[in-house]
Amino acid sequence: MNSKDKAIKVTWLSIIGNLFLALVKGITGYFGNSYALIADAVESTTDIVSSFLVLIGLRYSTRPPDEDHPYGHGKAEPLITFMVVAFLIFSAIGIAWQAVINIQTPHELPETYTIYVLIGVVVIKEVFFRIVSKTGEETKSTAVKGDAWHHRSDAITSAAALIGIGVAVFMGKGYESADDWAALLASVFILYNSFLIFRPALGEIMDEHTHHDLIEEIRKSASEVNGVINTEKCFIRKSGLNHHVDLHLTVNGQITVQEGHDIAHKVQEKIMQDIPGIAGVLIHVEPDTF
């Protein structure tokens, strides 16, 4: 299974899982008198929307290059990630706003069974985070990594809700607002996670130099081609699930232009064969002056 198919498959898993958990948390929170659980359900609902955005982004960003987009459509992926971050921020602000209102408004204690539901939710969301995060690392997809952090943020909000509901239930009368304070705390964690998702996507848009390990792989692959004396500059731009490489080679200055051209082509072919996810290699040949 290629990177695109892996990313799409795990994104559908996120959508189905979040839909199920949003229903469970929303219904349990409503009948169990827990705003923290309802807030958690709201966050899961926004996760569904953001996962659909990730799905759209993956399908668009993996389109092949065309006349107007010679480097492909990969930059659409971090743009989708920015939209995912926006959903997280808005949901965090909404949860915090309602929590403050609820803290100031007297209400009933949460039901005890909401605790058991939340324990299950925390476990499920952490498992989802690990599955989606692993796929994000394998595919090098910022959008999928962002989707993974949605699961982690959901696990955090559920854990916060669990603590708040636990305090309210076991401490009893006078601690009803512990549930709402938990929701407020959860909104802070969501904002923090938003930054963690936003930062690498911004780096991708700005072509930030963060591909040190990949550069070493490229240099090693190039050096194995007969005729390559050394590699100099190596710049990498990430575009969606793929990378574009600019590489300077040093070859014998006494060989012909044709021979230098042939070496460059062999290096290009070898790098793209050895390293998955390299969409193109632009090579500049430098003569060895010593």
C-alpha cells in the first residue's frame, strides 16, 4: 500500500471513530449532567469535520503535476492543516466560553456512570492517536500528523473531564463546577496542541530546512554512483507526501559535458529508486578543480 492509500485509510478510520465517540459522549453528557463530556463531544464533532478536510487535502495534494503546477499540488496539504488548526482553536474558545458561563451557573452533579464512559474514551482515543501518528510518520504527511494530534487532544480533554467529573461525583455537593473547570483546562490543552500542529505545517509552506536525516540519505545514495567525487549543496522542499531535491555534484573536470550529463542522470535515477517519496531531483554539476 502506497503512502497516499495509507493516509486515506487511516483518515477514514478517524472519521468513523470520531462519529461514534461524539454520539456516545454527547448522549452520555446530556443525560449524565456533564458539560465537560458535552464539550468533549463538541470537540469530537469538529474532529470529524477536520478529518474530512484532511481527506480532501490528501486527494487534492496527491494529484500529479500539470502545466500550471509543475511541482504538483502538495502545498495544499499544509493549507488544509491550517484549516484543521482553525477548527481546533474555535472549538477551544467555544468550550472555554461555555465553561466560564457554567461555572457561574448552579447545576446538578454529574452522574457516576459518566466516569466509566470517559475511561473508555481516553483509552480508545490514545490508541487512535498512536495508530494515526504512526501513519503520519510513515507517510511524512503534516495533515495526517495534525489529525493524530486531534486524537491526542481529545484524549486530553476526556482525561480532564474524567478528573473534573470524578471530583464532582466523589466530593459531592458544592463541587458541581469541578466538571466545568475541567472543560476550561481542557481548552488550554487544545490551544497548545493547535500550536504543535501549526508549527511544522508553517515550516513546510516556508520550505524550512528540517530534513537533515533525508539529506544524509541522499548524499549517501549519490556517492555510490561511479564518477561522483563529492556532493555539495543539497536543498529539499517538502510538498505534500513528496520531496523535491536540488543537489550539487562534484565530478572530474576533465570529462566531457555528455559524460557529466550521464552521471547526473544516473544519480537522479538512483536517488529516486533508493528513497521513497522523492518526486524529483534537480542536479547541478560542478567540476573538480584539484
